[in-house]
Amino acid sequence: MPDHILSTQQFLDPQRLEELFGAADQLADANRLGTVEQSLIGKVVACIFYEPSTRTRLSFESAVLKLGGQVISTESAGHFSSAVKGETLEDTIRIISGYADAIVLRHPDSGAAQRAATVADVPIINAGDGDGEHPTQALLDLYTIRQELGRTDQLHIAMVGDLRYGRTVHSLLYLLSLSANIRISLISPEFLRLPQQYRDFLVARSVPTVEHQQLESVISDVDVLYMTRVQKERFSGPDAYEKVKDAFVLDQALLEQLPAQAVVMHPLPRITEITAAVDADQRAAYFRQARNGLPVRMALLQQLFG
Ligand code: NCD
């Protein structure tokens, strides 16, 4: 069976993570120096996106090209692939398996990457499956924490906003369960609480987790403030979205309560949940975080084809 990347539950191994992050460090350096080893020559990677994307698709495509491989892609697969004609995801994946050496897939349905993996004979990389997971984002998030704070343990991390539909949160929580002496604060409106399956996982792994309704209750005590966008596209109608869309907004006044050594992260895109005035603060790490998508995805591809 090919080496699919479907969930961060496949990465719950400290040594595997350290190898990945070490490779990402080296690739970031090599990229700066223009000395990246061309380990993907002759490989074709298909990027099949049924949902919008800026960072994930372009950083994957750039990662493939930097490693000497080539890309075929469809950025609105729901409109421009045979899905329009009624072809199933399974059939589409079977076909693309014959044209590409790996498939990076984003799809609105939770479990879509898993379904694709059951019929693909090349690796499937889950680039976001509905409100399920987004494993490569979580890997670059953890890499960013390691880079910004110099550690991934002894942490108090607050995850704020849409914990229900936010797939990056789900994938990151799995990874954080590996960290020693970690405390997690979950801050969301009632409607956007973290689903039970992730709560159960944290309990099973004995990760101390506390829920709050106010950001003010924890902000002065966190090391990582992980903000998220309310996932409008997952709501059934505009009313429910309107009620919660501005539940948590990090502005300059609130930022004053954040410890000097802490960092603010966000998978992006941000809408209203972080005001533009926050960007100039040294602790705002989200643009550095987005940049880390390139070396981390290069490292994943290198390992996949290594
Ligand atoms: C995230 C996603 O698609 O889940 N974006 C990303 O890949 N960086 C977060 C989001 O869309 O809010």
C-alpha cells in the first residue's frame, strides 16, 4: 500500500517528527542558498483541489518544483473536473493514479482523503477534508512552534475560535498530545465547541484541557495563542454564522495582555479575528508560519519519494 498522509495520527512518533523537522530545516537553508537536491526528477504530483486554497496548493506546487518534480493541477476540481459530469471521487482518483506519482487532495467532505486512499495506487496527501483534518498544516504549525519558541513541550496553548469545523485544530491537537507538560485551553462559542471524538482523544492521552468562553481568562498566561477563522462554508445558513463570526477578535488592546515571549499563530486566511494592527507586533508569527509551509512540504515530499 502506498504511504498516504491522511491524518496526524500517523505522526505520533517523536523521532519521525524530529526527522521531518530536521529535514525541513536543511531544506530551508538549501533553498536560501540555491542548493536544493533535485530528488523528485521525473516525478509528477497532481494537486486536485475541490475547495479554494492559496497557501496549501501553491506551497505544495512550489515544493514539488523546487525538488525538481512536475505538477499537474486543477484548482476548482468541483467545477472543472469530470465531477461536473457526475463522476465519483473514487473514479476520478483511479484515473489520476495512472497519470501522477502522488495526489494532493482537498475536498469538502470529511473522510474524502481516506476514500481516495482506498482506490489510489499512489500516495494520497490530505490537503484538507471538510471539517476533518489538515495534517500537513498541523505539521507546519508544530514546526513553527518549535522554531519560534525553541521547544514543543512545556507549553500552554490556547486554541481560539472555530474548534468544531476547524480541521487544522483537529490535526494539531493530535500532534500536541505528544508534548510533555502541555496544557491546552479551548476557547470557542458553545456552537463551535471541539467535537467529542477529539475531546475523548485528549482525555485518553491524559492531556490537561480546559474550556473557556472568554479569551481574557487565559491570554496573560499562554505561550501560543492559536487563532482560527470561523469556517463560514461549513454553516448551513447565514444566521448561525452571523451569531458567532466575531466571537473572538484579537486587537491591540487585548494583545497587551499577551506575555512578551508568547506567539500568535493562525493557519490563515484571517478575516476579522486578528486586526491588521496586530501584524506589526514581533509576537505575530502567522506570516512566518505560512512561509514554513514550503520547507515542511518539501520535507514531506522528499521523504515520500525517498
Ligand atoms: C485552513 C484550511 O483550509 O483549513 N487554511 C489553510 O490551509 N492554511 C484554514 C482556514 O481555511 O481557515
